[in-house]
Amino acid sequence: MGPLAGIKVIDLTSMVSGPVAAMILGDQGADVIKLEPIHGEQMRNLSEPHNGVGGSFYSCNRNKKSLALDLKNEQGKEILWQLIRTADVLIQNFRPGAMKRMGFSDDQIQEENPKLIYVSISGFGENGPYAHQRVYDPIIQALSGATDIQADRDTGEPAMFRIILADKVSALTAAQAISSALFHRERNNEGQHIKLSMLDATIAFFWPEGMKDLTYAEKERDPSKSQTSINLIYETKDGYITAGVISDKEWVGLCKAFNRDDLITDERFATSMARRQHTKERREVTSSEIAKWTTAEILERLDTNDVPSAPLLTRIGLLQHEQILASNTISRDIIEGFGEVRQAMPAAKFQVTKSSLRLPAPKLGEHSLEVLQSLGFDEAQCENLIKEKVVVQS
């Protein structure tokens, strides 16, 4: 029984930001109903299916039940209203105004269920020249400064994070906000509407160190000119590692690992500020020293001297790394129809109310009948809804 056991979530979202937010709630015990159009949401079609479910869709939609429903149909709309009246949380990530055009205005929703936590995730919020636009992760990366942060240090050529970053940052932000809103409801017996834009969430995520030079207006500098975080990747005789030092103690440890005590008192590197001012020289020295050793040799020496370091793992290689195995970071469950399914375990480990991977990602409409019956529909009514294609049952 997870910490959100007994909480009913209606997931009207598609792609990544909303589905991952709802999945996190499902991991923590919530009963999540994924409400999809009768042809399925777009994410179902973006990777090769296995047992009818693609890998990306699975990893965004585990611990959910699927109801495939035609919301252009009046009967379909009434089913959604029944779900809203009985839900604790409703999440949607349509463009601003879409829910109202579908017949579900903010005021109506809150009137039907005053205790509902209603979450609207958008790309840019409700105002501004981009508010009406469709959005995908690269668009947010472009507007949030991500491509400046990732720019090549030598050429200045912008680059993107090669993962869906903005969507997942928004998902984490939404899940945390929902938990806070549920806590407020527990104390004050009232629901509320949470509005969250991917652009706002991503800029907030980058701000602490990525935008630190913009924090004080009187000391504003171009962050790209003073970027201290660099690609700390070093080549060894037989591979690649990363190693980083900030404190003077760590610098001493690094020098000892290299058998280079002379570098400890080198005025270019003797203090944190000096090392920052001579970043290029420090990196050149570090690179040349690390290149003298094999990966195993230098990592052992760095660890002995308490220097933060690690090998660069491939995505396949991390599956068998001793730290990841020891931490049980990746679950390996045998699931009927899928064989062994690997998933990253929920990172927060609750002592009492444990998170769990209870359900595989659903096939389209896999639980349509179950959901309808929970709302009081009898067998004949369910059959009629399926016959009229208001509902799809897999």
C-alpha cells in the first residue's frame, strides 16, 4: 500500500509530461485511470510494440488502467463527468482552452467536484505569443536556455540535451505539486486548480547554477561567458572516466592519485578560485595525467584518495554495474505476455508506505469494462457503449 493508496486519478494526458506525472502517483499507490481516445494516444505509436505495448509507452504508463472513450460523443462526455465527480485528481495537458471547447470548463469542473485537485499542464501557460502553439520538448529547450547551457565551449554552437528533459522536469514538478495540494486538502477540505507550464518548470530547474549570473541584476553577466561546468570526460588507456574536484582537499587527493605532489602548491591550482581562473590549464593537466593509467587503475587510485570519480557507462553497460545492482535501481520482473520487463524503480524509498510496480502499462481500453462497471454501468449498458463505439475494450 503506497502513500497515495485510495487516491483516484484521472489521467487525460498524452505523450510524456502528464503521463509520467500520473505514473509517479500510480507508483505511490494511487488508482490511475488513463482515459484515451478510441484510437489511442500518440505515444502508443512511437516505438515498436511488444505484446501490443511499445517500450516508451510502457515506461510512461505503468500502474494505470486504460479506458478508451470517445469524448466527441455526449455519452462519452457524461462518462467523464461521472469520473470527475468521483476523482481526487484530474490531470490534462491539452493546449489552453481545449478543455472548455470540449465542454469541460474550469468552473464547471470545480463546481461538480469542489475537492478535486485539477492539474493543467501546458507548454507556455495561458498568455503570451506562444500560448496557442503546439509544443514538444525541443521547443522548450530552445526557449529555456538549454541550448545555451549545452553549447560547445569552443565554437559556441548551440546543442540540445539528447533526452526528453523538459517533459520529465515538468512531470516531476506536477507530481510534487499534486502531493502538496492533496496535503492542503487533507487539512482544509478544499480542492484547487494547479496550472503549470513546461517552460516555467524548465527554467526553474536550470536556474540555481545555470542562471546564477542572472540572479543579481547589478552584477549581471552573460552566463555563457562564465560557465564553470565543463565536460569532465577524460580518456584513459582503455576507456573513459569522469572525475571532479571542488574543495582543496579533493585537489590534494587528485594530485596524490597522480603522484604529482608538485601540483598541490602550484599557484595556478592551490585554491578553488585559482583553479576556476585557470580552468583550461587544470583540465589539460588532469587529462594528461589520467591518460597514463588504465580505467581500473586510475579509478582505484582516485577512490583511495577520496576523489569523486566514475567510469562512463553505456546504457547497456549500466545494467550490470555493481553500484546499480547493489542499489536495486532497476527492477526485473517477469510479466505475462512481456517476459522480463526492466524498469527504473521509484527513486523515493518509503519506509512504511512503499512504492511499487503493481501493473504493467495497459493495452488500449484494457480496463474499459472494469472502469464502467465501477461507475455502476450494467452488462447491457457496457455492451451498448462498445457497440456504439463510445468505448473501446481490448
